[in-house]
Amino acid sequence: MSTIETPRLRLRPFHATDASVAYPWLTDAEIMRYMPTGQDHTLQQVEARLARYIAHQDRHGYSRWLIFDRATGEPIGDAGLLTLPETGEIELGYRLVKPRWGKGLATEAAQGWLAYAFDHLGLTDLIAFAHPGNPASVRVMQKCGFHFLRHDQVGGMEVVVYGIQRAAITGQG
């Protein structure tokens, strides 16, 4: 599967040529404030980030993907799965351009990824984390059925970690 489609969104893997498309949100201090990696500052940093996502996709069959508004075709953020090297856990993450905040799109993207992860990739469990000062992200996790697991640190940032198992979504182990 090369895309995920939801009622309002289409997601696809990043291409090396997408750096200028992702630049506006990956370099935005407010959008990236709660990301352990922090914001990028140059097009070269965005290109390097996308190269890491593409390599992760090649290695694992999943990564962060570009989100498009299905009605307009406009790129509006990214979402997807990354394997955390420290623990081997697979993390679901999402971020959107500011004009799209508060419209349920992060939840929709996350739900699309949950279906893809459990139905197509055959994964059995995922985590998601958020900075405690980012209640909107915590609400997305809760709306998707994630449950609190622990307080932790990721990349030196304090986070709350939530988890979900395939059985909670599909009824299968």
C-alpha cells in the first residue's frame, strides 16, 4: 500500500523532492515546540530529516508520511510510525500546519495509521508520546484509544507515553 486515505486526508511516503513542501511546518518554532528533535532551521536540515524518514521507510516499511487535504490537494503536515532506537517501540506521531489545528485532522490521521499498522503491517502494539504541556496531543491519543503507560524522557524531553494494542482495535491478538 503506497497511500492511506481517510474521509478528509491522503497520506503517502515522503520523497526526497518534498523538502520545500515540508519546510513551512518543520521550521516553525510553535509547531515543533514539543518535538524532541526540535525544529529545523534550514532547507538542508529538512532535506536531512526527510532522508532519515525515507531510509526508515526502506528499512521498516513505514515511517513519517506526508499528509494532504483530499479536497484541495494541499500538503498540511505529516504523520506516521517511527521505531525508537532506545527501546525498539514503534511510535505514532503527527503534526499539522497551524491553520488545520483543532479540526480533528490529527485524530483522523492517527486513526488511519492505526488501521494501516494493525491491518496491513500486522503490528501488535504501538506507543505515542507527548510533552505534558501539549494537552491537544494527549487528547488525540485518548480519542484513538491509547491508554497511559508511563512518564519518560525521549531525546531529553519529559513526555507522557501512551500505548495501544491491536486487540483493542481489531478484537484480535
